[in-house]
Amino acid sequence: MKLLLDENLSRRIVPFIQGLYPNSTQVALIGLEQSDDKTIRLYAIDNDFVIVTKDADYYDMTVLYGQPPKIIWLKTGNQSKAATIKTLQDNQQAIEKALMMDNKACIEIL
């Protein structure tokens, strides 16, 4: 599973999650910095990414339009880059189960 980190998440996270989430990236690293959510959503669909975000916008679009893409919604508040990396690493099995095995559209991580 490859992740597309939303603009609200640091691009510096990417190297630290490659082992668990190969070929992951962040929107600024692919030239989508300051793009609207619909553009990013379409990119995720076209390129088979799971979107990782801290806001409700992508979840709302999934409710309206369905999946793909799948969403990881981090409801962890403001936290450091290290804490975000740890959250994604520690929850990898739960993410995989919810999104891939159970075919859920979104997993919320608190």
C-alpha cells in the first residue's frame, strides 16, 4: 500500500515510512503543492494511492463520491513529525486490515 500525504503533513515523513509503505510520497514532492483537494483526490485515484490527511475534506468526498481513494484520517491533533511517523508505523497492521482486507473507505486514527 502506498500513501499520499496531504499538504498538512510534512514531506520529511516520507523517507521514514518507505519500509512499511513503499513508493509513498507527499503532495509537494509530486508537484501538487497548493492544489485543491479534488485534484489531489483524482491523482490518488489515477495512481492507486491511499490519502493520509488531518482534515475531513477527503472523508467528505468519499461519502459523496465513494471510493477509491481510501483515506487514513489522522485525528491526532498537532503532533511532531516523529509522532506522526510513529503513528503510521504503529498502526500499519490496523490500516492494512481496515482498508485492504475489510475494504473500508476510511480509517480514523485517534
